[in-house]
Amino acid sequence: MESHKKRKSSKGQDMISNLPDFIIGRILSFLPTKYAVRTSVLSKNWTYKWTFITNLNFRDRVGYSSKIVRKIVFLSFVYRVLLHLNSSSIQSFSLDLFGKYESLHVDQWISAVVSRRVKKLWIKLYLISNKDQALPSHFLLRYRSLEELVLKVERCDIKVPTSALFPSLTLLKLSGIQFIGGPSNESGNVQLDFPVLRTYKTDECTWSSSLKCVTLEAPLLKVVSIENFRRRSASNNSYTVLKFCVSSLAEFTYKGYLLPETIVFDLSAAHIASAKIEVDIYEEEISVQENVALSSKLLKQFHNVEFLKFGKSEKKGWLAKDSLKDLPSFEMLSHVKLRNVIGETLLALLFKTPNLKTLIFQVFPQLAKDSLADLPTFKRLSQLNLGKVTGEILLALLPRTPNLKALIFVELLQFDQEQLNYDCVPDCFSTTLQVVKYLSFDGFEHELSFAKFVMENVVA
């Protein structure tokens, strides 16, 4: 009876309103900021509950449409929220602006949140009224609480000091930034320390010619991605070298033009698990000799990589045979993925990769059978994916892969079936080969003949 009375007396009681303000603030932080603020109309007791939120997100569009909120309304809302905020610290601040705003407003908003020790800062700006005014660099450099920084802007300047420490930053993603040096930095050298940084990504970011060498001390860095198809100005004949001081990288990606000012990284001291390269060239602006020199410089960065993928068509010429001539062997390289590559370049690359385990092509290049005669035996190669390949090339490669487990090709091109020599069956057929896969099988006579050859000689 007594428990029944207790249940009855508590019926209809507002339990949430009696929670501490900071807990209600945490709950409201899961809502978009505009909805959290609207809870102020629930009752007098809820008028200022929203001021304890710790996640702030502002977007100047209506819902998920491209319709922009009236500028005066949006500005008033952002300033009101920041003015009444009671949280001593902020977990995250997200600003997504599609409209045109004075950089003064952005400066004040950023200053307001970094003064409250914000941990995650995401800013996306499409247009700024005064493009000559740089975004403030103090929020990057003075505050040590920042753990994630994501900036996507339209060609804004940020001044970089001679040295700076980012003790808590784990994620750095930048887009559209022009880094400029200070007037006191006559040497042009900059050192930036990131003791706990894990991810570094830049897209269309450039460094002014006054900065000669930027060293990034990031011992725990795992992912680096650099994408830059922006051209330098005709008056800029110098470029900045980015030197990454890191012991081991899990993933490195480079996408950009094959021009001196875009090969701007130094990874010579790092062990790299995986690297992906996509480059383009201006054929009318670069000579054969320059192409060889730049290609060689680029590939030297990956002498100790384990997985190497070339993204664009290498038939454009950037990956030349002579680019590999003076390079050391890729002793640690075990996985290579190519789209298109010139035949002589492929041979030069294979001679540099004695420990391959996986070799993948989109289209295998045309090669004379005699050109494969001097190829070494790839004792560790277990997977061979040849894309479109002729039977002649295929039968020349198989004897050099004694431990092959999987043979995959998109299309087996027509070849002279007399080349199927039942007296000289590749060793892998009787020992290790487990999978032979046609990704495109049309039932042509040469396809059937090769399939028969495999089934009669492979030992299951």
C-alpha cells in the first residue's frame, strides 16, 4: 500500500527539470544548437537551461536545402548564443557558412569559443567579404586544448610563426589555406610540433615562397594526405619543402601535379605501410629530363613502403623507366597496384621489387615475350591480378611465380594456343595454386583451351 502511494505521488512529476543544469546541458548538446535553444520556451525554469550546452553547431541554411537564412537573423542568433553561454568549456564548435560574411564576425566567434578551451573546431566557409583579411592565427597557436581542427575555406591566409607547439591536436584537416610567414622569419624555416597528432590532411593548401622549409615533428602520425592541383603564380619560382619527422606511417596519399612546387614533402626517415600516388602533368610545360628528375624525386620517398598504388593512368608518361634507374630496390614493397603502365616501365619496376606478394593491374601492358626472359623469380608472389592480358605474357610470367596461390584476370586476350606446353607446366600448378578466376568469360576457343590446361594440370 505504501509503495503504491509513492508511485501515485510521483505520477506526473518532472524528473528531468530537477537534474543539475550541467547534466541537462549535456543532454541538450546532442541536439542541433537551434533546437536546444528552442527549449527555452518550455517553461520559466527552462529559459536558460540551454546555456549549459557544450556542443555548438551553426549552419546558415534552412534544413538540408541551399536556402540561406537571413543574414541579420543568423548573426543575431550566433551572437546571442555565445553571449549567454554558461559552459566553462566547450567540446565542439561547428560553423558551416554558405553566405557572405565579414571575416570580423568569424574572428569574434572563434575567439569566443577558444577562450572556453574548445576541443574540436570545425569551420567551413565558402565566401568571406574581405578576402584580404586573414583568418586569425591565434586560435591555432595559443590554445593547447584543441584536439581536432578542420578548416575548409576559400583561399584565406594564416600566418605561421617560426615555431609552435600543438600539445593536444590529434586531427588536422585543412583546405584552401595559404600559409604565410611572419616578417621576423628571415630564414624561412618553421618548426611545428605535434606530439600526439594522428591524422594530417591538406587539400589545395599552399605555402608562401618566403617559407623555405617547414618541419612537422609528429612522432605518432599515422595518416598523411596531400592533394594540390593549384598552380603557383608565374612570379613564384621557389617552393616550400614539408619535412615529416615520423617513424612509421600507416597510410600516405599524394594527389597533384608533377611540378617542382608540388613535390613538397620529405618522408625519407619514415617507414610507410601504404602509399597511393595520383599525379598529373602538363605535357607542354615539362621536358622529358624534368619528368625523369621529378618522378625519381617522388619515388625516392617510398623506398621503404609496403603497399604502393598508382591511381591515374601512368601512360601519361610521368612514371618513366629512367625514373627508376637510379633508385634503390624497394626491398620492403610487397603489394603493388597499377592501372595502366608502359611496358618498359613495368619491367624496370619489377626488377626493383624482389619481394612482391601481390601484383594488381587494370590493363597489363603489351610486352615482347623476350623482354621477360631476364625477370627474376618472385618467390613470395602469391596473388597475380593482371586485368586484360595476352596468353603469351601470362604463360611467360607463371614460371616465375612458384608460390602463386591466386591468378585473376579481367580478360584473356587471344593468343596462339600452340603455346600451351603440357611438357612444361608452371610449378605453382602442382604445388600452391588454389584460385584461377576469369572476371570476363565469353567462351572463346582460346579461353576454353586455357581453362582446360589449368584443370588438367592444377593439383587440388
